[in-house]
Amino acid sequence: MPWEQQRAQILATIKSKKGKIGGILTKAANEKRTTDDAEEAEVKAVEDDIARLEANLARVEGFIADVATAAANATPAAGESEEEADESAKGAADPVEAAKGVTTVKPNHAKKGIGFAQLAKAKALAVLQQKNGNYISPLDIAKSQGMDPRVIQALEKAVVLNTTNSSELIVENQLANEFIELLRAETIVDKLAPLMRAAPFNAKIPGMASGSVAAWVGDGAAKPATNPTFNSVTIGHHKLAGIIVRTDDLLRLASPATDQMLRDDLIEACATLIDNTFIDTADETDTRPAGILNGATKIDHTGVGVAQYNADLAALRKTFISNNLSLNGAQYVMSETRASDMAELRDALGNPYYRGMDAPAGSKTLNGLPVIESETAADVIALIKPSELYLADDGAVEVAFSDQATIDMGATTLVNLWQQNMTAIRAERHMTWSKRRVTAAAYINYSNVTP
């Protein structure tokens, strides 16, 4: 008899016996008396039966739970013989699928982006071992450290070149895409990217700087004649590189915490550089795109009180309106510190003056426009219209390693990697941006104020 059916029968029997006890007690109550000795003995016997049934029910429910757990965690067996089935149950590949060159990947439970960090880590460790005279492939390292199954599948292409199956390359792209997705959640430019105009690298794009003008005229009056003016925007090709340094001992640790630390540090290194470049006023060079505030209208602040904020923000919006640039789709960019400062401002009744600024991060609004927070916008409040920006981004990340270089760690500190048993991991991303119009951004300067 199936366990579920047996459980149902036990429950039905328990219910029937409790009903019998209820009948005895009801009879005594209707006769305005307590149960007599015979009734007490009968109730006691029924209660003993119920206790045995409940104990049996607990055992049956335990068997049901065990069956469910085994079904969820069982290893499917494959193969055409008892020996192949036994090897399959121990984790060997399905011989039929293996003959076709197909690799099955177990469900992945690693956090997003961890797989990419593990992929970089396995390759870096392999390089270290090879320089010590030990040939250990990244695949061997990934297997020995129990890395994400997708990492193992992606690394298999370094062992066997399979021209009939591109699944390993697809998996590696998926790992990189997870990392890119996390990176995009951290940067100003990537938060604006869905509203920016996609463009190719190394392209010159013509555009209209100003349009022709029409006017209402009276009978016999002169009609205005104006010509539009045109410009062209050149989209270059730039790449950013974020470098993190790890001791060789830390890199060798097979710990989820070290993998997550590696992922987070790679994201932080890239995100900080992207934001610092995007929100500054520097001109374009051969190695970097121009800051979005380069050539933009600058408004010097008049103060940090409500009246001053209102006046400065009105002047900021006026730079768009006076250039016939709609505020539709425009967004503010400011530091988290300044956003918090503005959220604390109160009116005479104690209510938030800027109501949209006390919303959670990612949901703040100011004057009906979205607000992006980033500490890299330390001393500015910028107003940016992303639809007037071009973005070229190949959406890929390249990783390289070295334990021989001397790294500038900032503040004139130089670290020799070989001397200190360290490895540098570099992540590179190809991307650039450019303004379609110089009026696509304007900002309030707070460089001499600490909110």
C-alpha cells in the first residue's frame, strides 16, 4: 500500500475514534452526570488506540518525507549496462551523451557573478603553477576546488577543441554576462544606458546642431528664412582596465568567501573608474572618453538651504529649456551624501521639503525627475539627458593575469608582485560614450561646500 494511502487511512481511523470519545462524553453531559467507571475504561482504551495510531502516523509521515528528499536529491543513472549505470550514479558522464560530445551541466546554485570570478581564479592559479614548473590546467583546478559546474564546462574547451558543439563558449559568455550585469547595476553610465543611443566604435555620426525656424507672419510681411546647422560626432574606441591584487595564498583558498571577495573587488575597481571618468569635466584623449560634464554649462551654487537649492535647480533646468531641450527623460546625478542632506530638509510643519528624496535608493525623484546616486558625483548636481548621449559597448570583459609586474598602488606606493608572492588580475571592458549635443548635460558646482 502506498505511504500516502496508509497515512490517509490512519487519519480517518483517528478521527473516528475521537468521534467515539465525543459520543460517550456527550451522553454523560446530556444526562447531567460525569462518566461512570465503565465509560471511563472505554474512553481510556480508545485513547490508548489513538496514541498508537498517532505514533504510527509519525513514522509513516517520516517515510513520506524521506521518499520526497531522495527523489529531489537522487543522481539519475544512465548507460546501457549495470556497470555504466553504477558509474553514472557516482557522477560519471552519460556514455551516450559523451559519445555525442554533449556535456550536461548540473543546476547552478552559485551567486550571480561568482562563476566569472571562479573562472578568472582558475586561470590565474594555472598560470602560477605553470611558472613553477607544474602543468596543471585551469580545468583541473576548477574540479579540485569544486567550482561552479558551468566553470568546469567552460574550461573544457581548453582541453578538447570541439568544432561541432559551441556550448562551452556559450557558457563562458553567460558567466561574463552575469559579471557585466552586476557591474551595470553599480555605475552611473550603465543606469542611463537603456535611454542612451547605441552607437558603433570608430564611427562618425552626423547630426543637427540647430533646426530651421518657422514663424507666424502677417499679410505682406517678410517671411523668416533660416537654415539648420549641422555637426558630426566622432565615436572613438576606448577600454578601461580594473586591477586587483591578491596574495598567492589567498588566491589558492577554495572558499566561497574568497570567490565573492574577488567578484566584488573586480566590480568595484571597474565601477569606480567608469563613474569617475563619466562624471568629470576632462576632455577626450586617446585612452579615455570625455567626461559628460566637459564643455557643459556650470552653475556656481548660491548655498545649501531650501531657497538656494530651489534657485540653483531652477537655473539648472533653465539651461535645458533655453536650448529647446526637453526635460522629458532627463535625470539628476548627485552623491548619496548630498541626496541624504536634501532629504533631511523640512518645511515649517516638519514635513520633508523634497518629498521624493526620502524614497529608497534607486527610487528617489527631484522635481519629478529620477535621481541617480553615486559618491563619485561628490561636489556636483548634474542634470543629464541620456537620449542625447551615444554609447558604444561590446558587453564583454577580458581578464589577464601577472605575477611579474610592479604595480602602482597609488600614493606613490609601488608593489613588486614577484617579490611579495602576489598576483594581479586585470579586467578590461571596451566601451566609450559621447554627447550628441554639448547641451546634453549641465551641473551645479559645490566644490567649495561640504553638505
